[in-house]
Amino acid sequence: MRLLIIEDNPDIVENLTDFLESKGYILDFAMDGIGGLHLALTQDYDVIVLDLMLPGMDGITLCQKLRQEADKQVPVIMLTARDTLDDKLLGFESGADDYLVKPFALKELEVRIKALAKRRAVENKVLSIADLRMDLGTFEVYRQGKKIDLNNTCVAILKLLMESSPNVVSRKELEYNLWGDMPPGSDVLRSHMYTLRKQIDKPFGHALIETVHGIGFRLKETSS
């Protein structure tokens, strides 16, 4: 899961980094509102953790611009020391999805992050494995926020692997889902898997597609 943390307090940033990276999250950071808005508009995130009081642009203004001007619907958790009802209502009216008052427990923040990401995935019908995403409405595929163009066969293979992850999908199951009772042969499947790996794995830091010798393939969250 990829998160954007927009927070100018270095102690909070350090605590968030230590905790969330140890849980396997991919993190980007901004220490001011203008830099945070730029990242939010140009990159693809599962959740944004947004401080209310920021230099350059406050969190309320940032969230409003994100929702109203850019129409970006990524979930936003707003962090603030202000705990009055009016402050909370202002945060929600600006477009925030959740509101957490400082000081807060890191475990509670993680629970809220997971809940928002899960809700978004259900609403948007998005498959997500590590930093790989597939929109089931458009069948667009992204890794680390970068769009990957795949042919229809590779999309079908990837969809089945993502839906089955972390379980192994056998070669026979893949062939049946692609071609029914008349598969064209193992060389054709091998060729499509080569193409899929070349586009999904080769340009990035580590491979997600794993061959389970003698059985089939699976998508794994992290490197072995």
C-alpha cells in the first residue's frame, strides 16, 4: 500500500516512518502544503495522511483543492491538535474522510488507513497487490503510480493472479480461463508470461510474479 504523509513535524514524521515502513507500507513525504499538493496531484496513492497546520498551504485548503479543483478522490486522514466539533466539521467539509486528534496511537492510525483503503477498493472495484493496481472498471493497470499498457490476454492473466494472490494459479487453470478446453499450447502461455513479466516486473525494484516450478505462477507481496 502506498501512502503520502504530509506533515511538517520531524518527530511525527520519524515515528510514522519507523512504524509504517516496518509494516511494509511504501511512503512518500512532504513537509509543506504546496509540495504535498503537487505529489497528491501527480502520483497515485492509496491513502493520504494530512496535517491540518502546514507551512505554505494549510491542510483544509489543500484538501479542498484536491477534491474540488482536481477531483481526486484518494482517501484523506486529517491529523490535528484541534479537537472541537467545529474543527472536525470543517475538516470533513473540506473533503477529509477521517479525522485523528494528536497525540494519537500509531496502531489506531494504521487501522484507519486500512479501513479507508479497503472501502476505496470496494467502491472503485480496484485489485491491489503491493504497489500494483488494476481498476476492474477500465482494466487499467498501474505500478508505483505509473500506467502500464497490456494486451487483453496479459490483462486476463494478471487479473486471475491478483484475485488468487497469494495462492498459486496452475498452468492448467490459466490455460482454461484463457482458452477453455482448447489451449493452443504451453509455448503460447509461456510467451504471454514473458511479456507480462517484462512490463510488470522488469522496470521496477523487485519482481511480483513468481514461478512455482512444476505447478504455475503466483503474485507475491514482497521479494523472497
